[in-house]
Amino acid sequence: MKLRHALLSICLLACLPAAAEARGFDVRDLVRLDRVSSPLLSPDGHVVVFAQRSVDADLKGTTALYARHLLTRDLAPPRRITPEGWSVSDPAFSPDGSTLYFLSAKGGSQQLYAMPAGGGEPRQLTAFALDVGSYRLSPDGRRIAFSAETFADCGADLGCTRQRLDEQEARKASGRVYDKLFVRHWDTWSDGRRSRLFVATLPGEGEGPVDAAQALSVSLDGDIPSRPFGDAADYTWAPDGSHVVASVRIAGRTEPWSTNFDLYRLPLDGGAPVNLTEANTAWDAAPVYSRDGGTLYYLAMKRPGFEADRYAIMAMDVATGRVREVAPDWDRSPGSLAVADDGKTLFVSAQDTGQYPLFRVDAATGKVERLVGDGSVSAFDVAGQTIALTRNALDTGNVLYVTDAVPGAPLRKITPSDGERLPDVEFGAFEQFTFRGAGDATVHGYVVKPSGYQDGRKYPVAFLIHGGPQGSFGNGWSTRWNPQTYAGQGYAVVMIDFHGSTGYGQAFTDAITGDWGGKPLVDLQKGWQAALEKYDFLDGDRACALGASYGGYMVNWIASQWNGPWKCLVNHNGVFDTRSMGLVTEELWFTEWEFGGTVAENPDAYEKFNPARHIDRWKVPMLVVAGQNDFRVPIDQSLSSFTALQRAGIESKLLYFPDENHWVLKPHNSILWHDTVNAWLKQHIGQ
């Protein structure tokens, strides 16, 4: 009888499906994952809305809005509220919370739409001759301030710009004549247009879409929002609706080497723009009023020409114009700013020691308290005492949470993590570590274990070097340089936040200026040694170093200065010749700050740590990646690296993208990038 039961048990087990073996994370997972963004609370804080981007079988993306009522305690997932077939962005609630606004190009041009907050058929509100780039709803909900790219002499006639563009398209000749910089910026050649602000009254019930607008900023020679990465956070309505305040850099001849953004008051009554921050010749940004209109809060840098200076929180008394700094002793640089309804509490997110938390700041005393730590808070919204936020980490993309606006409040998860979306994937575990770097300073890094990690084994290593150079490879998710894509292929990952990295105090960030190949290289060397000593699963004899932008520069630099540990190198759009870079990049303030002036003014600084001077010492195989539309580190830098390698007979490959900029953004190109890089690593360090 016992034998029969045993045989029956064996038969039953044989009939059960085999347990799915966990697999590593792959680029195909990366490009197919849903992406959550734009957390938005209804004015009463009862409903959270967010955007979710999904892709089809051909990886074409569409973004829909989803909603979740927060007072119900059921387990129903958020529901889609925008119709199938629509791709939308930039949601906003009406003041009473009954209507939801968003942008969509459903009709062929990006325009503003509205729908009932609970769902329903969208209604088109604008029919401008040009795309709406961004918008802000007025405090009373009757008007919008919006941006559109126009020619200055067209004024408020949006159709004039449309006609001019059509005429340019019909021209037989393709050449353009320039008499000043910028001739190109980020990934786009200038055609004479700027992003400008306009105001339009929204149509009432039963009325058709509005197609006319009042010009607000045509008299200012500058882009609002700023290019290439500005958005609606660059401008704000006054609570009484009488004017808009916007951050803008007046162009003129100095635009490519100036970071002097000022806040301008733009009256709706036709009055002249007024510069509110003329006294500060550095960057003023992110304006937001207190609800009573008595205080204008904003972020400001202090050093002209330095794009990575610390942002200070400023408070301007509207009645007197007097300005004071909030929390002057807090050595962090906020990336966003919101004001509580009472006007006494500020909410900011800022990098902090390898994380990107959310903080609460007392506007009067400057006291700073951490509300949400660990990982990276990418966006947030506040309504009363409720906060909605998206947070990511090294093992997941954005997850939507809601919480109370007090320290220690629990987080309520609204959307799943990537681990829950991909239950068959084993993400690499990660850990932050510290060591003594250049000048005996404390330096931080992260190590990520490979998927399928087993004690006692040694694993080949991908040594990732971040760009910026004022940047960070901290506890956050990336859709480009994501360490999980290497861990998923069986590699351990090491990342060092060397001198120059952000989130460790402004002095640490400043330390890289004029010293590109100095302290950062020492930190990388000491960090590599510290990681090998601390983590015995790292195989120091099988390692490749990879980096992009400044990280690519460092790859070119270590190719001559520290090539011993590496079996291969990957250089993505990296600086090859610092002197040439100072004359071919578009945003000249960057190189002129980093090297202490122009190439003509300070040639020795450009040559001090110039990789192009040391190519005779290159010997490690290198994969070079280049994007045709990269105007930050133009393609001549990558081609120079590849040519130097080829002429020296060093094993090398060039991966060229004719349709990408400084980043690889198209999903199919991303797959090719990762497959090429992974094949290069496998060829040289196995796995």
C-alpha cells in the first residue's frame, strides 16, 4: 500500500507543470514595460490620476490616463479613463475637480482637450494653427496660458507661422544663412522660431474650439519654456489671474554661453514685461506663487555660466520685491518645488547621497524634513495633506504611491512594481558602499549582483561610468543606462559617484571643474579596488568599463591612463578632443565653465586632460557609439575615437545611429544598442 501511494505521488508530480525558472532582465523587457508618470491629485485629494505609457507588438507607444479613487478600500486596480486609440499627456484638473484637461494629437495636431473627470467623451477645446507645446490652466479655469513655436514678426497670428513653415517646406533650395549662435541646439537646427507664451479664453458649453490667442512674450527674445528640456514648470499664473510669471533667458549674441535666466512678470492687460530678478545674473527658475499671491517662490543659482550650481529656494515678497533665501544652510539642490495651500510649507525633491528623496521645508524657518526616502522621487503632486508621487529605484521603474504630508507616513502603493509586472524575472540585488577616495574624501558607489547570483562564484564585471559630469548613478531607474540589463546577462555591476557627482554637497560637485582627468580618475581607481576587496564575487580579471558623454570621455581617458584592469571598453558619444569640444558643442557655457574660459583664453586648461594627446598609449579593444543628431557631443568626437583605434590597429567597432541624438531613444534602436554592447562584453569577458 505504501509503495502504491509513493508511485501515485510520483505520477502526480510528473503531471504537474515544471516551475518556471527565473530569468534575467533583458532590454526587450525594458522597452516593453509600462511606464507610469504625471501623478495628479484632484483638488480635494480624493482621486489620483496618472499617465501610463504602453507599447504594441511593434513597440509603438501610446499614453493613456488612469484614475483611482483613494477613499475606497477595495482592491480594484486603477481604471483607464481616456478612450482607446487616444495618446495623451499633461493632465490637469479644473479648480472644482469636475473636469480633466490634457493634450493630444488625436486630430493630427497637438491640441487641448477636456473630459469629465470620471471618464467620458473628450471635447476639443483648441484648434490653433500650431501645436500646443505646454499649457497652464488659469486659477479660475476659464483661460489657458500655453506655449507654441512661432516667428517673432508673426506676433499673435499663429497662422502666420504655419504659412511661413509651409513656404519653407516648398522652397527648392535647402540652405540656411546664420549670423549668430545657436545655429543648432541639442538635436535640432534653428529655423528662426522660438517657443513663446500666449493666452486664450476657453470655449463655453456648446461653443467650438478656440483658434485665436493673445501674445504674452513676443517682445522677449527668448524661449518659454526653455529649450530643449523646459516645460510648464517654467511659468505660473498669478492667483488673481492678472499676469503670468515665466523664466526666460534673453537671447542676443550671448545666448550660447549664458545661463542668465530671469523671472519676468507678463501682464495680461498689454503692459510691458517686467524683470523681477534682474539683480541675479545666474539662473532663476521654477516660479510658483503662494495661494494668497503674497509670496513668489522660485529656485535660483548664484554663479553665472555654471549649469550645475546649487539651486537655492528663494522667497520674494510681492509687495516690496524683497528676496530672501529659504534654508540657506541646506547643502542640496532642489529639482522641483511646490507650495502647500497654507503657503507656509514647501515640498521639494532633491538628490541626496545616492538617493532622490522628497522633502518638506518650513518656509519661515528653513527647517528641512525628509518625507520619502530611498530610491528616486521622479514627480509629485500635493492636495491638502495628501501627496501623490512616482518613485523608482535600481530594481523598478516608476511606482505610483500616495501618502500623507508628514514625516514617517506610510506609503500606499497604487501601481505595481516592475518585479510584479515581470514575475518570472529575477532582478539583481544591489547595495551602496563607501570608501576613501581622492583627498581622503568619503565617496559612494553601488554594486549590483547578477541575476541568478550564487555564493562562491565569481562574476565578470560591467564598470559603469556616469555622464554629466555633474550627474549620478544612484538608486534610480533608467530606460537607457540601466544596470539591470547587465545584471540580467550574468554580469555584476559597479558604479562610482566620483568627485563631481551631484547629491553630496556643492563642494563635491564643484570639485571636477578644471580637473576632469584628476580626482574623478582617482575615485574610480580607488572605488574599483574597494569594490574588489569588499565583494569577493567580483572577478577583477574579467571586467569592461563603459560610459557615455563625460563617461565616454573618461573611457577615452582611462584608455591611456588606466587601461590595466580592462578587457574591453565601451565609449558612447564620448568627448575625444576637449579643445575641439570647446568649439563644436552648442551650449558653450558648459565647456567655458569647466575649462575656465574659451579655447583662446585658456588653451592649457583644455589640453591638460585631453584624451586626444595620449592615443599612442591606447591598446584595449573599444566599441564606439555615435548619434548623427548629437549636437552636445557632436559626431566628430566619436568618429575621431574610432579612427584613432583603427589607425593603431586596435580591435574596435563603431555603432552608428543616423536618427538618434545624445541618447538612444527609439525602442528598436535601443534593442540594437544593448545587443551590440552585450555581444561586445560577451566576446571579451564571457558569460
